[in-house]
Amino acid sequence: MDPLTDFLDGPRARKAFLLQVVMSPPWSIAVDDGAPLTVVAVLHGKSWVVCDGAEPQELAAGDILLVRGDDPYLLSSELGLVPSVRVGRDQQCSGADGRDLSAELASGVRTWGNDPAGDDVLLVGTFRSAGEVGKILLAALPPSLVVRSAQNPMVDVLAQEVVRDGIAQASVLDRLLDLVLIGAVRAWAQTTRDPRSVWLNASRDPIVREVITLIHEDPGRAWTVELLATSVSTSRASLARRFAEEVGTSPIAYLTQWRLTLAADLLTDPHLTLTTISQRVGYSTPFSFSAAFKKYYGVSPRAYRAS
């Protein structure tokens, strides 16, 4: 199994916020919803995106935008427009004067905008919590990225389903949003030179890739740098150097992060005890596991599970 498969096994949208936005120019929407990750697919027309601290980017039909983190961003038909709509926490929509526009701009099933026949059509999907995406995947992404001419067939399927109401429709939309995200991240990881992409596609160094694969396949094993180096027929010094150059951290630091990320996912299963989880991810006792988990996440495993 390649490392990218493990990274992209994380997305599990749960009742994600999904909306088809249909607009006629001029329009400008300021978004400050605090979502950990938002996916924006341009279905028709074009738009501009301005993310905090980044250069404006023009989006065309077929492009997919990912926005990570809780920094605000702006979507508009052209640059320089004053936002006429603001989207806040829990997707609350208001005008420049603070007036609630949610009902006023609604124009059908999961459809919203200033003109039902508008030329600019965006598909917006928002993951509600970081746990639904996977912290290790979020850490691998820049604050924003654009996949040009994504050619992601799942976008068309999601666009068809988002305006429907059927049995288990929320579950269908969640799974389709996961697939759209996976396709976009995979396309980005295969083409970008962003150093963060190494976490997703560590193929430039075969030794590093093999070590990551070993860690992913057996995170519970008592790995040491020496054992990892021996397993891939290299020296400890060479492995440490090559791993730091490609991934930006040591093999053991990477192992720790991967173990704790897996543990966070396992904690969502109420049937698994802390003892079972600690053993699966390579900790000899629940105490040592809890100490490492709290150091990394800032809360105990029990508190994390309760939240």
C-alpha cells in the first residue's frame, strides 16, 4: 500500500454542508465560517478568490479550490468589490447591514444565490470538523490550493445529487464530497513541488518511501531508527539525513505523529478500550499512550473521545 492511500483514507464527511451557489455579476462573498476545510468547484463561469496572505487567483470552470484552516477568504466575480454577502459561523448568511439573507437568497434544494439563472455557478462543500478530514492530511495541505482543470468526474455526480432530496441523501452527498476531495488532493500531490506534499507523495526518494510504507503497514511494531534503516538496507545516518530532507522531520517523529493520528481515529469507536488502542499503535501501556497523546493533542484520550 502506498503512503498516499493511507493519507487519503482519512476523509469521512458527516452531514457536511453542501450548497450550489448561483450568481450573476457583480457579486462578492466574504467567508469567515471557521471550517477546517472547504472544497469549491467551479461548474460554470468564473470567479476570483482572495485568501488571507495570498495573491488573488482567478478560477475558471473545471477548477477546484481547497481552503484549509479558519482564516477568512473572499469569493467574487471581480477584484475590488465590497462584499455584499458575509458567511459566518454555522453558515449564517448576512448582508453588509447585518440583515439575515439565508431565506432571501435560497432558490431551491441546496441552491442559493442572487439569480437562479446566473452565469457563475459554484459547488461548495464544507467539512464541519478537523476529525472528518484527518489532522495529518490537513497538516500536509497549504492554506489554499487550486487544481486547474481538475477533470474530476465526481464533481459532476455531486453537482447532480446536491439538488436532490432522496433516501439517505445526506450520506450520499458525504461520500461524494470525500471522493471529490480525494481526487483534488491526489492531483495536487502528483504535480506540486510544495514541500508539504512529501507527506502525501513521498516518491522522490525510494528509501524514504519504503520507510513510510513500513511505518504505515505496522505502526504498532517497536520501530527504532536502526531497525528501520536495516529493513531498507541503509545506514542510520543516511536514513536520518534523507528522511529529514524529504519529510522535514526524523523517522521517529514521523512514526509518533502517525501513531497518534491513527489513535485519534480509533478513539471514535466507543467499543475500543484505551488498552486496545494503545497496543495497536505501539504503546506498551495506556499510561504511556495517554501521556504522548496529551502532549500532542493537548487533551487526554478520554477527553478527546468525549468531545
